Amino acid sequence: MPAVILLILTFFLIVIQLRIDRSAFDLFNPKNLFQIYFFIQLPLSFYLGYNYDIPGYLFLDKNTDENLIYTLCILIFSGHFAFVLGYYNSPKFILPVPVIGAARWRKSKGNFICFMFFILAYIAFAYLLHINGGYANFMANRESWRAGGLSGQGWLIFLSTSVLAIIACVFIIINKFWFIRGNSTLKLLATISIALFPASQMGFRSLILLPLLQILFLYHFRVMKINFLRLILPLFMIVLIFTLYGLYREASFLTNSPVNLDAIFDLISSRPEFIFAILLRSKGADILVHFHSQMQGLDDYLLLYPALYEAFTIIIPHFIWPGKPIPLTSVFSNTFFGIPGGVSPTIIGELYWHLGWAGVILLMYSLGLIFRGYFNAVKKYYVHDSKFLFLLCIFPSLVMMAEIVQGYLNGIIILYFGTSIISFLMSLRISKKVGGGDEIG
């Protein structure tokens, strides 16, 4: 019953915002996608985990203590309500964007820089394939590589995925009118394909989906408004493809051999709950139940300092600082689940880990304030090339904070420095006049 009430209240809280906004659902306001992912991570996950046998759920089932369920449902809704309150209590707040760079970039020089970064990214991808035995061997052993072969290769992955996606965004910004004129959809699809090809070969769904969100966000604000209804079918196809890929991987793991469509259909018919487990990839409620039961008192709270310390030192590589502290995501996984990493605490669990109930309510309220300030900054700076590049790049990170805050906060810091360097390069020797010797994008 408490899980059902939480589900209804959360849905009502999301729907009533549409009335407050007096507009249709805005896919590119991060507070909307954040709340949808929050809904999947916790209220929906709670309801399904409490009432059905979901694969991978180890701590949440029909026998879980109802008092604990009530406590966590109240905690989740309190945090969600505080987030909404923070968002709507700060209608005029604009988040500062301390990015140094020109408001308009020169097109010819920008295209040259984009070309050089595209080459660099694909060289990094080719070298990644080379050190892993070539393309055929890499594809044959991709799953084992993903599971444990990433050590020392992170910089190659970053160059050939994240940097490549950022440069694709830069290319769209400076060639806006080229994308508007004739075959705009084909040009956009070609750019997306070039930007996401290395990530698609690595099999990281997040490295495909998040850059795709960045590019769509950019296209919506700088090239052509995207109608949400027109996106429904493409989004459905993307979700379907990702789900089938997940089912393929799961069936391969269970059978320990290559599978075909018949094996996938057999898996779906015998264990339909796998569809939820793979489609949503969310065990947030299960994690929260176990984590909360392990918290003993005030001595277990982190009190924010380790999170801030990690975020502001994240850009220092390990080879420069061998004694760099273990990331908090690894500490969380090891402390509460006895494994070295891979467990996302959910935003409610993570904030509770820092300051308990006060952390959930105060920090969720602050996050709502930040989301409002971010969206207002987007509306103010969307014509400023350098500032908007940073804003569009962190859009997916804000959405994904429903799953984990620290990891995406670290990513935002890295993106700030990365986009600042690119903006600096793009801003060198900017022409003072639009037109004449060079075209401004």
C-alpha cells in the first residue's frame, strides 16, 4: 500500500507542474527528464520490487518490513517535494556560467579545429582497437573488456566518445545554417552517426544516449525547434533497440554462448520481468532498502566534505597524485555491498548518506534551485557560443543525477575544463566584424 501511495503522489506532483508551467511537456527542461528518471529509479522501482519478482532485486520483496517501506516512501516523497519547491521558489534566478570565450565563433577556423579533433578522436579509437587485438578480436571479447579491461584506457575512451560528441556539437553550432538548408534531417543523422560510432562499437549505452541528448538539446535551441510529439516514434525505436541489445547480452550471459532471436523470445516468454530489469536498468529501491537498513547513526554520515573534495580534485590524474582518495562511488559500493564498485546509491540514498533527512530535504531543495537557474541561463545564453557549449554539455548530467550525484558532479567539473579549452581555441583571433573576410557561425 505505501508503494502505491508513493506512486500516485509522485505522478500527481509531476502532472500538476504541467498546469503550473501552462505549457506542453518540455523535453529539454532538465527538471522534467530528471523527474521521469527519478520516478523510474524510486517510486516505480519500489512498487514493482515490492509486488513482483524482479530479477536482480536482493533486498526488496513482499516480505520487506512495512515500517521500513513507509519510512523510505515518506523520505522519497519529501525529497521530491523539496526539489519541486526549490524550482518554483526561484523563478528569476540565473545560474552563473563562468566560461571565458567569445560569444560568436569564426566558422572557417572552427571547421578546421573540428576536423582536427575528429581526426584525433578516431586515432584514439583506432589505437584502442589496436591495443585490444584489432577490431575483430575487440568485438569478440567486448563484454569481457567492458567488465574488467578498462584500466589505463580511460583517456582513449574519453577522447573517442565524450570529446567526439562535444566537437560534433561545436560543428553544429558554427554550421547552423548549413543544417537548416536542404536535407537537414539527413545532415543531422550523418553528424550523429560520426559522433556516436566509436561509442556504439564499445557497447556503452550511456555513451550513446547521453551525447544524443546533448545533440538534440543543441539542435532544439540553436537550429530548429523540435516538436516533442515528433520525437515519440524515434525515441520509442531507440528504447526498443537498447532493450533488445540488453536482452541479447542477458541471454548470452545466461546461456554462455551466442544467441539468436529465438533465444531472446524464449527468455521474454519464460521470464517477462526481465524486460523491466533491462529496459529501465533500475534497482534504485532495492539499493535504498539495503543501504538505509545499514546506516547506524550520525557516525555514518559524510557531512558533504568528501564529496566537495573529490569534485574539486577530480581533474588531477592518478599518475600525478598516486595517493588520490578512492572515489565515493567505490566507497559506497564497498561499504554497503562488499564490492569494489558499480552500485549507484540513487540521489535520495546519496544525500541521506551525507546528512540524513536534513540532507535529503535541504539538498534536494537546493538542486531544484540550481535546475531553475540552469534553465534560465540556457534561455539567456543560448546565443552565446562559448557559454552555451558548456550548458548543453551538462544537460544529460543534470538529468542523470537521479541515479547518482557524485559521479555526474565530477563529470560536470571535467566538462567545464574540457569545454573551456575548446571555447578558448575557438575564440582565438575572433574577427570583430560579422562578414567581410570570414563568416560567423
